[in-house]
Amino acid sequence: MSEVLVLVDHVDGEVKKVAFELLTAARRLGEPSAVVVGEPGVAAKLNDVLRTYGAAKVYAAESAEAGQYLVTPSVDVLAELVGSVSPVAVLLPASVDGKEIAGRLAVRTGAGLLSEAVDLDGEGVASHSLFGGGYVAKAKVVKGAPVVTVLPGAIEAEQAEGAAAEHAVEVPAPDATKSARITGREPVEGGDRPELTEASVVVSGGRGVGSAESFEVVEKLADSLGAAVGASRAAVDSGFYPHQFQVGQTGKTVSPQLYIALGISGAIQHRAGMQTSKTIVAVNKDTEAPIFEIADFGVVGDLFAVAPQLADEIGKR
Ligand code: FAD
């Protein structure tokens, strides 16, 4: 059966949820091969969990330096594998790193690239959500081994037993004169909450929240739901919340089961980052706010009255 390469996103010895979603999508196309790039021993640690999501093979691309550089080791390893195993496709998460690796890989291998797919069928046709979720565009790569990035949360992960046979792959030594080296990693504020792009529930605040202090209302509702906190660009630009939590065209793209927008008008650039959420709830005091056009449930009201009541009710359950 044809191989489908899946780049495994992992951090601190844990596989990110998106990798399971990609392995699920890969099974529609062929036999999933998980590609783990990292420090020595990491693939063996992840092997059991990758097996339970149907990985037939696990390519262990390990070296002391692999985790110390940004995207180049993954690009090198995937390009090498594309040449040696001729996969039917390469799937990566549509994360900041995933998209950069995908772009470089497509150029390196001369293949077509599809970015931010929300679905992928067994024929390799990728679906993309456009214009506030109003249109779905379908596309297929016609040249080379397709490189496809898939939005985290877009595809539901399903378990399946795989062999997870481990194969060692050499990681070319990164060219220190051309590659960006990681000099340190620090946990960010809000680190106890789920990561924005991985969370199944996201509560975001906009300019309507009014101040950095008032963002506590957003955080309290998020914590009652075990959710991640997001923010609109207006909220970020006004200094209410840090930039790494911005959702939208120039921020992060999220696709959770539930997205709650508090005091966000719903500009097209914001929608671009959250329109594929499965259920959208909006709280806005303006009945004409465009966010209501894409909301599944809308509350016309003051977020400072609605959000605390909601958090209290959820807390009681
Ligand atoms: P506003 O549009 O000002 O809306 C605030 C809303 O809060 C209003 O609807 C108001 O009715 C409501 N409100 C006020 N008080 C309350 C209250 N007490 N209770 C309930 N509701 C209340 N934006 C992004 O978000 N992400 C991006 O990545 C992004 N990228 C951009 C890229 C470009 C190139 C450009 C040009 C713009 C980009 N923007 C982005 C900005 C975008 O166009 C909007 O300006 C921004 O999304 C507006 O944020 P907002 O909805 O929080 O603010």
C-alpha cells in the first residue's frame, strides 16, 4: 500500500492532538508513516501512542541537534523521505512551523502545495473554507507528492491499530550559517490553559472587552470551560492581551469544537482565523454586528452581564 508521510508535531515528549488528526486523514489515502524529528530517544517514547492512531511505520529522525534548529531539520528529513519512499502525500499541521516546512518542502521537491485544508478525501482532494465559511473550495495537487497542511481541529481523530515499525532516518547536519537556531524556550503566560490552536474550546475577547484588566472576564469563562483564550487584533493592538493570542488573518487560525466571541464585531480578517469552528457563539450588544452572520448561537447583550453568568452556571455543573 502507498505510504503517506505525516510530520508529527510533538513537544516535551507529548504528541500534539493534530498529529492524530493527520494520521486519521492519512489512512484515507494509504498507509500512514509517522515522521518524528527530534532528539535521540524521542521516537521510542512516542511510538505507543502513534501506534494507537494507525501509524504503520515510525521514521525516527533523531540527532542531538535536530531539536535545536527551527524548521530546517524537518525539511531535510522529509525531502529525503519523499525521494526514497515516493509517498502519495505528505501531511503537516497548518501551524506556523508546519506551514513554513510545507512551503520549503514543496519548493525542494517540486511538488504542489495545498495550505490550511479543512478536509481531505481518499482521492487527495482537499477542502478549503473561504469567505467566512460561505464557500468551500476543493483542490487537488497534480504535480509531485502533494504537500498538504491541515488545520488543527478540522478533522476528528479516530483510533486504529498500526504496526508502528520503527525505522531510523539520518538527519543531515544543519548548516549553521543558514539555519535559525533556537536559543531558549520559555513558558508563556497562560501556560496552564490549552494551546490556542489545539484547544477544543476557545473563548476570545475583542475591543468590546474594553481594557486589559477586564480580560479577566474572558479568562474566567475560558477557565470554567477548560478553554484557551484568544483575542481580536483590535484587542491586541489596544494592549488588552498579548499578540501570541491573536486570532485571525494575521494571527492564529483555530478550528475548535466551540468558539465563543465576546465583544468582537466579526471583521473578515477575524473570521479568517475562526470561521471553521464547529459551533460559534457570539455575545455582542449590537444586533447588527457581522459576527452574528456566522454565529450558530447569538446573544445580544452586554458581555459583562452574560459571560460571568455563563461561567457561574458552568461552574455549578
Ligand atoms: P471592533 O470591530 O471595534 O468591535 C468591537 C465589538 O464589541 C463591537 O461589535 C461592539 O458592538 C462590541 N461591544 C462593545 N462593548 C460591548 C459589550 N460591553 N458587550 C458586548 N459587545 C460589546 N483582526 C483580527 O481580529 N485578527 C486579525 O488577524 C486581523 N488581521 C488584520 C489584517 C489586516 C491586513 C487588516 C487590515 C485588519 C486585520 N484585522 C484583524 C482587523 C480587523 O479588520 C478588525 O479591525 C478587528 O478584527 C476588529 O476587532 P474587534 O471586533 O475586537 O473590534
